[in-house]
Amino acid sequence: MFSSTDNGLYERSFGHLGRVPTGANITELVSEVSLILTAGRLSQDNRDTIETACSSEPGLDAQYRCIQQLIVFSAEFHSTNTMQKSGEARAVDTTTASNSTESYKALVHIYLAGGLDSYHMLAPHTCAPINVYERFRAIRGKNSLSEGIGLTLEEMLVIDGNNPDQPCSTFGIHPNLSILQTLYNEGDAAFIANAGLMAEPVDVNNYRQMTPVQLFAHNDMSLETKKDDIFNEFVGTGVHGRIADVLKSKNLPVNVFSISGTQIVNVGEPGGVAPFILSSSGLPDFNAAPSISDMDTVILELNNATRKDSGIFAETWSNLLSESMASHELLKTELDAVDVSTAFPTGGIGAQLKTVAQLMKTKESRGVVRDIFYVSQGGYDTHSNMQANLVTRFTELNTALEAFVAEVKVQGLWPHVTVVHDHGWGGVHFHIGGGLVGGKVRGLYPDDFVQSPSNPIALSRGRMVPTYPWDAMWKGTAEWFGIEDGPEMDKVLPMHENFPGKIYNRTDLYGDLFV
């Protein structure tokens, strides 16, 4: 049986489809596969290129696989156009020099996946006249017979709320997140309490009707939070991608990265900034296991320059593929040549943040003045053993953040970096950075966690309807990053105008003197 995979092994499959080719030689094989995959549109020039490239493969099986693999890189496979080559190599612009006088800034988005009970990250401590701490513990099972779950007052890392609007004068950070207490006391970290994705202000009576998403469903809320566009005004895009689109329109060179797979948050509109996807170990080769030794060269040859009468969709594919291959090679070369001065944890969120720090060191060679990074840490879907699991997860996160902050300071970039944290609905979010006006708990921490007719924000089992929107943090952060109020902000945050008095601007979060 012939297969498009290199080894043709199917030990783990229950079944598969295959086709025995009828061609008796490589010319007939190319024609056969061209008919199947491109309805015969494959140009004679590309047929000759593929035939020459695959003819040295031993046997029809290997030749058949080689032909399939090369055809799927052709423009004829990806469009219904015919392609007319000009006979010249495609010119790809790899210029990375920037003429911008803007100082460099980086935005790092940490997503804690799984539904973190963030009121354990920042718990009530000293509260009057209402004892919010006892209410916090009671909803988590504390009574005369059981301690339930939750930190004791003595275990917490105490910070001043520095906000008279809060029901507590002091709060307690989880003891395994000591980096947040350190940064908070230095003025480089802050919290926004009881914030989450909303289209407009809601309460327990109307939140389902006025928030038309699958609330409390991990997959849907993860998607919707990253989009931050409930009514799909900019369909198929995420908040990072829209930020990058606006900056690109202002001729600010920007790169967008995910160190945690493909993410909707990084996607902009067609023609916008294409996101890079890396692993925590860096950037792999474009074609790590080529079927033929010069496969990348052949792929580029298949997508050489076209004539003006060639199909526009085929040309678009060929141009974007060639640019992607060139930018991939440049980035890999730069990334492989740099290292960091700080020891990072191996694996997980630590390895992801190390890659972010390495990428920051390549900013000049990439010619950018803005970078957006997405990283994530899983394991917060703690339906059992919650306290023990949080100790493990928070310890990993804390160690990773300590290393990242130390490295960014070594690079002299701490005032130029903001890290935002996101996890879900109706919770506490932190953000850190050297340019922040930190040392303050913003938002509004709940003073009662029990569902009752008199409580407008408490649902069952201690779940809270957000008082502040996710946009509360994004607005000022986006302004700091270069997004202007008005049409630019309307594109980045389509719902932010729905929350008068509950949105923090750049001055609120960064003060009058910001980098």
C-alpha cells in the first residue's frame, strides 16, 4: 500500500485509506498525482521540477511519496488558479531595519488554564466592618466540624490594599507566590479584583442574557476571553492580533509570538501581522525531516516568481510561503545564537518564559519596537486536592516569574515590559512590570460570597459575577503599548465603551511618566 507518510507504518491505526498508483514511471506518477491533487492544473514547469527532484528516490513507493509532498507545497494545490512562471527566482524582502524612534516595549500574556480559584491567589485578610475572610472561608467549607479549604491568616503573605474602596485594608497573597508580594511592595505589581469577560455590566439576574457565551465552559471561555469580542465585530481575531494590526497600520514594527501552540488571541485580520509559533525549546527547522536532501530549495523553486497574467490567488500563496520560509530561517538563526544570563526552570512555564527572554534579545536583529508574547500554564482545573495542586502550580509559576523578572532586569528592559495574567471569569488578575503604578488592589473585591436574593454578584458554590470587565486591565495596557483612544481602541477593545467608570486608562496604570 502506498502512503504519503515517510515510513508508511500504521501499527496504531484502526484503518486507513490508500491508493495504488497506476503509473509505470515517474512521469506518469507526476501526472497521476497532479490530476488527483490539482485537477491537472500543475504547470509543466512545476511537473518538470518535481520529476527531476523525485526521480533519484529508490523505487516507485518513495517517488510517489516525494511527489505528493512536493505538490502540496505548490500554488496549484492551494488555489484553483493556473500559474504562469516568469522564469526568475522570487525576490523576498528580508529587511529588518527599523526607522522608528519609539522605544522597545514587550507585552507578555500568561494564561493559567483550567479555572483557577484566584481568590486563593489573593485572599481577604483584614476587613472591617464586614469580616470578609470568614465569609471567604465559610463558602469553602469551614464550619464547626471542618476547616474546609483555604489559607489561614498566618499562612498568607500580607499586603496593603491601598484602596479605600475595597472591603479589606489588607489582603493575603498565596505563600507560594512570593514574587508577587515582592513586586507589589516595590510598586511593580498590582491586582484587579473580580474582573472577567463581559459585554456590559451585569448581575445575577441578567448575566446569562447579557453575556451570550458558554459561561463556565473551559473551552468556550478560553476562546472568548482571548477574542475579547463577544459580538464578533472583528470575526476570527484576538486582542493581540488586533493590537498588532493597529500598530502595523502606524508603521510600528511588531512581532507576535505564541510559545504555547496556535492561539486565536494572536490572530489579526487578513493581511495583518502573521504570528510566530514556537515551542519552549525554541524554533525547530522548517523541514526537520525532508524526504530529499534539497527539499526546501525545491519548494522555493516551485513557488518562483510569476508573470503579471498569472492567477492572483496562486501568487498570494507562493509569496506568503516564500516570505514565511525566509523569516523562519532568519529568526531561527538569531534565536539559536542567543542565550540568557539567568538560570530558568526546565520545562513548563519556566521554559516558555526563557524562550520569551531569548526572543527579547533578538529585537534589534528583528528590527521591531513591539513584541507580543503568549505563554500558558495548565493544571488549574482542580476538582480535587485543590490546595496541594495549587502549591505545585504556584511554586512552578513563582520560580519561572522570578527567573524571568531577573533576566529582563539584566537585559535592562524591566521598565519596558508588562506581564498580564488571565484565567477565566469573575476572579482576581495580576499584572507586573517596571513601568506600572503598582502596589494597589484595583477593581472591587467581593465582600460576600454567598448566593442570596440580596447579593447581586454571588452565584452558587462561590462563583462570582464580575464587577469589572477584562477590558479594565487591557485599556490602559494597550494605550501604554501604543494604541490611541478612539477608532484604534474601538478596534482593539470593541466593548470597552460599555463600562464607564470601570476602565483603567494609561495614567491610572502607568502614571504620567511612562516609558
